Amino acid sequence: MKLTIKIGPAVIRFIADTPPHDWPHEFCGVFEDRNSLPPTVTIQVRTDAPKPHGKPRFLYELPNQWRVYQERGRVRLEILEQMHFLPRQVCFITPKWDQIDLHLIPLTYRSPGLRQKGWYLGDVAEPLIQWWLTGWLALRRKGMILHGAAVSLSGKGLAFIGHSGAGKTTISRLFRTHSSAQVLNDERILLWREGKHWHVAGTPWHGELRQVSKGAALLKRFSVLVQATDNQFLPRPPQPVLKSIFTEAYLPLWNQEAMARLVEAATRLVKDVPSGELRFTQDNRIVRYLYERV
């Protein structure tokens, strides 16, 4: 069985003995790709146990979530279950980041001899796909995943970031009423560069709106949200905008090279795209304001 999804510039192909139990997935299913595009990464879903550790070199961990090692030239990612914090998925990623062997580990503590039958795309999409995208985008100097919102307004992309409560879901909800607007996501967005142009796209990981879109658009404005009593876009110098980006970005902290390239990509983003602070009212006036200017 082969199943392919496309998120932004990345074509992700799964190969498994059986389809996932949760297909068509409520959110990942929106990103299904039927165009037979060559895959950016191929994920072989396996139910056999991975080979025992050799002498892996520990790289980084998100406590009680995942651990990363370097082993025999490959990255070994262990994703932990949330009861005893034992590995529930072990992933081996090739140096080119184009192949992943994904081993699903049976949770034997639930019942002796238990073996997992089949698999679930939702369990693989997060955190594995998000983790892979974060590293791949950074290492290729292509872009980043941000905790943010984005809309396509008459085909022109607007991206919004800000701390929790800044208004990402609010501004996305307001744009839902505009006939020329498409909400891409109100929680996690993907930004990447192709040639001289930056693009923005939605991801399968939704926010409060529970709305996702496979759409993408040329990025025309990048805004840090600030709730106010008027509507005004204030261009800002690169440094404060970069600070906000790194606060809201998913960071490949386990890889020094990837971090350096992410900094390079973010620096280029704020130079290439009009970036600054968007002061906005929490009503439809902000929609009219941006529509008139974009």
C-alpha cells in the first residue's frame, strides 16, 4: 500500500502492508496527493522491532516526548509513549533525509505478548512528520514551521504570528467571512522559499477553528499581531521581528547546522517580505484594512 500527502513543498509517501486504520484521516486526508509526484521522503512503516542499539551518540531530547541519537550514519528518533515513557516509535532517517524506516513498537506493558495490528496515520503525523519537516526545511535553508496563522487573500498570502492570545484564531475567524479569503490554518503554518519568492501554506495541525487547507500562496506580508483600537501595519527593523519568529518557530535544537541554517532562512525572510507589527481591531475592519492594502 502506498499513500502520499503533500504539505507545502514536501511530498511525503508512506509504504505499508496495510492502509492506516484512520484513513481517510479527518485532517491529513485533506493533504492527499494523487498527482504521482516524486516523493521528498519515503516512510516505510514496519511492525518488526528495530535492531538493538550499537553505540549511538545522544544528541538531544524533549523530556518525556522524544530522544534523538546519531547511529551508524543515520538519525535515530525515539518517540515515547506517555505512560512509562518507553519508545512507541523508533525512526531511522538517512543522511539525505529522504528515507525513514519507522518501527512501531508493541506496548507490551498493557498485555504480555501484545502485538500492534495495523497503524494510524494520526499517530505518525505528529510528532514524526512535524519533526521531520522542521529539520528538513532548516537543513535545506528553505524555511520553517511557525506557531501562527495564515490566509490567502485573493491569492496573496498573509502570515500572522504572536504569543498565545495575541489574536491568531480571532483574525482567522474574521477572514472566514470574506469571499476572497481562504484560511490556511490558525495554529501552525509553513513558510518556504523557492527562487526569489516566499510561500505560505497550511499544515494538518489545526487550532481552535479545526480548519485546515492544503492551499498555498505567495507570501506578501508577515505580521506580528498586537491587539489595538485601530488598524495599522507598522514596518519594523529585522531584529525585533526575528526575535518574535524564533519565539514561535519549531526549532531543530538537536542539530547545530540546522539551527544555523534556520537563522539564515529567517533573516532572509524578513529582508525579502514586508514584515512588521500589525495593530488590529477584533472586528471586520481589519479584513477591510488588509484587503485594501494587499
